Amino acid sequence: MASIASATAAPVLALSPGRVALGRTLRHGGFWVGGGILLVILVAAILAPLLTAHDPTWQDLGKRLVPPVWDARGSWEHPLGTDQLGRDYLARLIYGGRISLLIGFATVLISGAIGTALGIAAGYWGGRVDLLINFVLTIRLTLPVVLVALVVVALAGNSLTILMLVIGLLLWDRFAIVTRSATQQIASREFIVAAQAIGSSTGRILFKEILPNITGPLIVVASVELAHAILLEAALSFLGLGVQPPLFTWGLMIAEAKNQLFFRPWLIAVPGAALVALIFAINLVGDAVRDVTAPEGRA
Amino acid sequence: MIGKTIRHLAIGAAALLAGSGAALAGKANDTFVWATGTEIGPPDLYYGNQREVLIISYAQCDSLLHRDPVSNEYKPLLAESWTWTSPTTLELVLRKGVKFHDGREFGAQDVADTLNHVSRPDSGMQIRVIIDWIKNVEVVAPDKVRIHAKAATPAALEFLSGTTPIYPRGHYESAPSVPAPDGKTRRDWGAVKPMCTGPYILKDHKPGQSVTLVKNPSYFAGSPKGKPQIGTIVYRTIKDADTQVAELLTGGVDWIWGVPPENAKQLGAMPNVVVQSAATMRMSFLSLDAAGRTGDTPLKDLRVRRAIFHAIDREAIAKNLVGEGAAVQKSLCVPVQFGCTTDVPDYPYDPAKAKALLKEAGHSNLSIPFYAYRDRPYSEAVLNYLRQAGIKPELKFLQWQALRPLIIEGKTEMAHLTFGSNGILDASASTSYYFRHSVDDYARDPEVRDWLAEADTSTDPEKRKALYAKALKKINEQAYAVPLFIYGRTYAYSKDFDFPLTQDEMAHFYMARWK
Amino acid sequence: MLRFIVQRLLVTALVIAVTSMVAFSLVHLTGDPAAAMAGENAAPEDVEAIRRTYGFDRPIWEQYLTWVGRFLAGDFGRSHYLKLGVGEVLAEHMPVTATLGVLALAFALGLSIPLGVAAALRPNTIVDRVALWIAVAGQALPSFLFALGLIYVFGVLLRWLPVSGDATWQHFILPSVALGYYATPAIMRLTRSGMMEALQSDHVRTARAFGLSRWRVVVRHGLRHAIIPVVSLAAVQLGFMLGGSIVIETVFSLKGLGYLAWQSIQRADIEVIQAILLVIAATYAVLTLLADILNAALDPRIRIG
């Protein structure tokens, strides 16, 4: 099983433990570009009501599919036009990041908690615990993520809660793999041995000694999984089983515009570009943290 | 610019399809190809209730009666004449000299075998309402059968036309035995290829891909369905709507339906294509929990229900969103159905009045779950109108299989539902379905129930009409449900093809010809 | 080595057994299969009838054992929608997905190995950066969006390739690119790091010192060592692709397993759904097993760890 783990986690496994070198991060170009985009999207999502006068769910069926301003028939009233229910597309774009980000962060909290707990346990205790956790991990990796998510959501219904739970319960594998190997590397180091020798409680060792020392790799995995969760929600939305209106995400906007590909491609291009920018920014930040915490592992 | 895109697309598709071995469609080959996105199994209407199977079944098979799709009159098909000898006994004299496609003579035993098989409680037939009224079928003579009904069934003639094809005696005996989850085996009745007497012969069926029908040269003269004209009719499953359009434009396909309204105009501008729209039998409405099945809901208040009525611009949804062929629905039935009246109280779109009514009822800030399962853009449009009137609906959009149990268990306060009455042209299939205290009835009005029960079993047409009208008026007066719109369908087909457009969401290809 | 293989075989068998339970309970516990199959507006009595006909009223473990027993005997169940044996249905859809998976993997390897080698030969230069960016772009692009983009550019604007269906080999080009691109970042990174490690190893330095041609050194001594983990990763990625092809197959209307799965979910054809879940999971498990054995055969060090 070890080789499965090493194969899938190879890019992040090569990390050496250590504290995140903040100063070096701040001098990293990718971090500034990615962080900048991320900040813009976050601020836009939070301050959405100040950025547009339109309500993103207000429909006007008399004004369906108005073209964007660069088209001869467009106007500044709806700079990006309107969608198939006559809703302002710019407003939907600005608000659309909110739920994507919420789903991303919530599922990373769930999957991060599960994966880290299992990973640290496997790495610290080793032996049978390790074997058992590895087995569970293998089962999880064997199940096709998109298909399982689709089956559950189709049969159990797709509320926001179910969606976050399903994605969160599916995406913990990388957390487990990375924390396990990071913990293994630390567990034999002097300060842990010393802590054990002076009789520190196991809980204290796990939370005060090990956890802080694996934050670097954890942040990297969290960034990967954040992007992964947002993409998975978008894929589910694309197949019609994502979030529910009046909530909407960029993935749902693309899904709703699917049939317009030939005649009104901008309806797909606009939310598509936003989604790509968000994922790209998250990846850049993650890569920057990886570069700084483990330069030799950058590849 | 958009017209240009379509032309590009058409030329592109032509270039791509060349050499792909697509079956040649069109007048020159006397082969008519139609396509939709549905995958179908063996086209047995009793075990596969897709619209496409209905279309194929009409062409391949005959029922006892035929309902003329234009005049809506019942005409003799496999039965030459029929009489009600008692309120629950229907006697039919059968046509002589009719042969099945395999050459066997058609007779009374075939009718009895087919109907007795499907009306068995464990037959596994999908739309039971069509045959559930039958107690049993008795062979009186080689050309005479007697159908015994469980109760008086004025809609029996409707059930016996079109939707109940007759197969030869012993037809289902060849059904394969397949493993059942209890470790034993069960018979998969639906796996038998239909064998019929109709104007077209089933030549080939590739599950999930295609069905090929060829003209029946010895189809009996005097059939109200007429002599078949087109040589070969091929059904193809093409999942992707854009591919359907591309194939239509390049002549790989002669007929498609369900063209989205926003694309209909562009498609109609193409030289080799005709685009037409027509109404269907599918209605779209809001079911409101007036009876309080879900508990103490604000929807028990008549003012709230009327406010919901006033809040929705049904005209805009039908005209602008659902598009050509669609119409505002006035009452809880489809106007083509017997007994359906549109002369009922109505509540025009008036958001201010809706708000005032809600305020009066003390529910200015009403938050309520809103269940839906089909055509999300339409549900979303309704939802947004409710929001604009100050109601806060929480949309729960589920797959049908997830929503259905909730409806049955009485958990859906407000649900956006659609129903096609199983293609039955009688208000007993729509109004009575929802208001006779069934699991779907969220009004539970005993008065309405009694009127409908009487209407459903009375044999006097005028009396039936009056009773349905009374029920429909009260339903709207009490705003038990909000009828929204009747779906339209847009058909697009080759200009060489003479398509008999009807208002019943059907394609009567056996009546079609080339121009 | 034999002990290693036997041990891995047992673990794989156990994994498949547990996965089959998960697949079965997912379908049976998250919803009511009888209600789902009964279809629109079925009366409660009809649902009850279906529940009895199909045996859904029996304890779930009993149903599971019956299902597994039949599965082992080669009977995969019956599609209640298509009225065909599940085995037949799977046999019809499997080749499409297998073709797509292999072509996608070929595309991924063909793009990422040269990129990885190039990056390793010129680390921290513009070559390295560009290679990395090409690969990373694959991570930021949602597969369905990439697929739609390919359709728009190559199908609508340029009209070079067909965009829907699986009639000819040309139909597989765009889907393979869309699916394969997703696997490039991981393979590229692994090739790059493996290559760098190999190039810094003693025997490569020695070979260089002996004046062997650069190309020969790269291929004979560098790539040969770097490729070992890539083979293993490629097998795992192929498994991922089989599971992830559902979106791509849907976009391109390719009638493969993913497409079938999505159709079956929509029409509640539960025996097909659970069979597909199991087949995909088992394929993944077997591919991983093969990768492990291959790895062990090529690199004896692994067997110890």
C-alpha cells in the first residue's frame, strides 16, 4: 500500500518538515500573483452588494439573453448581458464566487479534519493502526469520486449541507497520506523523543509538538484540496446535481448556459474564466508555500 | 451573426459526418429518420412508457379502438363495434381477416390474453391506470369479447384506444426468466419484442440505439389509420441536442422535437427545415398544502394561496420562457380533455395585491420550502416571482425518485409538479387524479372528491361535464393549486416531409408522407 | 517476491470485497430503489408490488449476499430499463471507455514525459517554468470547461473534428485530450523529480565523465530510472480516468461506462449503477496491484519497505 501512497502523493511527499518561512513566502512572485487574484475574488464576494446595483436573482423575463456591452445590441445597463431568465450576468458573476468559496472552505475543514486525524494516528502509532488506516485509505481511493458523489446526491437529494458533507467525506485521502508521512519523519526526532521521555501526554505531543511541525505540508494539501472541492462542486453542478437555486455558483452558471455554446458562447466563457482564475490563484499560492517550505520538492 | 453560426455548424457537421457511415435519410431513399435523446428498450408500451415508445407503438400496433387525433372521435380499429351491455360490461365485436405481422390470424383469444396478462396485479405494467379498471376479459366467440370492469368506467373507450396494443395469444410466454434478488427467478415480460397488426412492421431493435420499422404491405384496408405511405421509419437515439440539430441540417435526420425556443427562430430561417410548435398535454402547476398535511402551514390560509396565485406572471413564463406552443393554464386539467373547462375564477398577475394579501394574513415574511424536480429554469422563474412578492421559498430540487416519497408521505408544502395525464383525453386522468383524496391530494376537500367520484363513474356525458366544471371552479376559487402553463413543443423537420401536426404531443408517423 | 505478490493479491481481494459492500449500500441505503424504479406518479401499491417483485423487502445483507453470489457466478444482474442483462450492457459500453482511457493516458504520457525531461535538464530556467505552467494549467481548468472549449474551437470554429458520439476514431481525439490533460501535472512533476535525481546519481556522472553522448546518458541512465515511479503513477491515473470519464463522456456523448452510469442514475437503473461502481473500483484496485508488482519487479528496494 505504501507505494500507492507514495505514487499519488509524490509531489507533496518530498517535503521536509519545518516552519513556514514567512519572509521567504512574501518574497515569492507566485504568491503575490495568486494571492492578489484570490484577494480580488474574496473581496468581490464579500462586498458584492456594493459593487453592483443589480440583485443577482432578480429576473425580468422580458429581457432574456441580452447580449453583453461589446455586442452591437448590448448596453451598459447590463455590461455582461443577462441570462436565460433575464438576470444581470455581471451581478451573478460577482455573487457567484460566494458559494464556490464557501463549499471549498467548508469541505476542506471536514476533509482536513478527517484526513489529518487519520494521517497523524497512522504516522505516530504505526503498526496495526497504520495498517488499518492504510486499508481504509485504499478503499477510499478505490471508489470513483465523481460517480459516488453523483449517486449519493441523486438518491439523497442535494442540499448545500449534503453537498458539503459528501465532498468533504470523499476528499480526505491526500491529507491522510501527507500527514502520515510527515508525522513519521518527525516522530523519531529528538524533541518528540524528549517530550515522550519527560512524560508529556500523547494528546499534548500530537497537538503541541507534531501538528505545528506539519503545517507547511498541510497548507499545501489544503490548497490542492480547496481547488479540488471547488472543481468537484462545479462538475456536479454541470451535471445538474450541484447547489440549489436561489444559491448559485460559477459551475451552475456554466451548466445553465451549456445549451448556448453555439449561439451565445460568452455565457459560458464569463463564469468559466472566473472559475479558472480562482483555481489558478489557489494553485499558485499553494505552489508558493511548497517552494518556500521545501524548495527541493518543487517540481 | 447567429444565422452565420448555424450555417457554419451545418457545413461543419456535413464535413464531419461524411464517411461516418450515418444511415442515409430522406425522400430519395424513402427512409424517414427521426431522433430524440431518449434511450429505449424493446418498444412494448406496457413496459416502457416513454413518449418515443408510444409513437412507435402507434405505428407498429393496433388497439381495439382508434381515437382520431384531429377530430378526437373514437373509431373502430381492431373492434368493429362495441356496446355497454351493463354499466360494467363492454362487449366488442372484432374485425375479421386481420393478420399479425408473422401471418397469424387475429382473434378474440389474442385480445383476452393480452389484456388479461397486463391487468394482473403482478404484471409489472408501468401505467396501471390504463388497465386497472379491467376485472377480466372473456372470449365469447372467435370474433367477440366481453370486458368486465371493476366499476363503471366512462373513460374505458379512451383507455382502449392507442395505449393498449393487442399482441398475439401466448405472446408473453417467451419472456425470459431472469434472476430476482430473492435468489429465485422472475419473468422479464418487457423483454419480449412486440408483435402486432399495425401499419408498420418492427424490423430491427438495437437497445438504447435505434428502432427500424418497415411498411406493412398487407395492412388491412378500411383502417381509420390509413394505408402507410413511407417505406422505412428509423428511430435513432441522439443524446446531444446540438448534434440533433446538426444532423437535421445536413440531412442525416428528418425530424426532431423539443427545440429550445431561443433556437427555434434561427433554425426556422434555414432553407431546408420547417419549424412548427404545438401544445402538449403536459401541465405545470403548483401543488399547495391547503389541507395542512405537512402540519400547521400558512398555506391553509386562503389569502396566502391567493397571494401566491397573484404573485406569478404566468403569461410571461408561458410566452417568454417556455415559448412557442405553450399556453397559460387556467384550470387543473388540459382543455383538450373531456370535462375540462377554463371558465373558472382567475387571479391576474398583481404583485402589489399579493403583498397586500400576505400582509392581511399576517405572513409578510413567509418562508416556505418549494419542491421541484423537472425543468429547473421554469421552477426558478416561478421561485423568483414568489421572491419578488416577498415570499422566501427555499428551493429543494430533487430527482423525481427522491421527491416522490416525500409527496406520498405528505411532506411537500409547496411543490412545482408536472403531469401529462398519461396521454388520456379525459378529466378523470388529471383533475380526479389530484383531488380524489389520493396520495397526491393536498387539498382533501370532501365536496370536490364526491363530485369527481360521481363524474368519473357516470355514463351521462352532460352530467359528467357539469360535475367536473363544479369541481374545477371550486378548486380555483379555493386556490388549492396554482395552474401555471401547458407545455408546448417545437418540432423541426425536413421540408420534404409532410408531418401531420397534432395537439396531443404525439407524432403520428403512420399518417405521414413525403411531399 | 512471491510472498510479496500473494500478500498484495490478498489485500486487493479484500479491498474489492469491502468496496462491493460500499457500492451496494450506497445504492440501497441512500434512497428507496423501489420508489425510484416505479417511476412518475406510481401509486404506493405499485411501489409495494415492485418492492416484492425485486425483493427489496428482504434484509439488505441477504440481498447483498445474493447479489455477490450471482456476481461471482458471472451474472451481473438485469437492467430494468433496457430489459437486458447487465453483463451485455456493460460489454457494449466498456470498449468505449477502455479506448478513451488508453488514448487519454497515451496523450498524457506523450505530453508530460518530454516536458518533465526538458524541465529536469534545464532546472530553474525558462524551459522549466514553461513546462511547469503547461502542466499546471491542466489543474486549473475544470475538465468540462476544457471540453466545451475544445468543442467550440475544434468543432465549431475550425470544424476539424467531430464533437459528439463514437462512430470513428476521430471522435475520440477531443475527449482523449480533455481527459488526458488532467493527468499531466502529476506525471510531469514525477518525471522531472525522478529525472533530476537520476541525473545527479553517481553512475550518471560517471557515464558523463566517460564522455558518453548526452542523449544516451539521458535516455539510458536517466529516463530508465526516472520512469519506474511514472509507470506506477500511470496505472493509478488510468484508474482515476475510468472513474472520472463520466463528465467527459457526457459532454461528448460517448457511450462509455461513465455515460451509462449517468444515464442509469437518472433512470434509477440500480443494478447497472452498482455493477458499474464495482467494475470501476475493481479495475482501479487491479491496476494498482499491477503497478505495485511492476514497481517491485523493477526496483527491489520497494519490496523491503
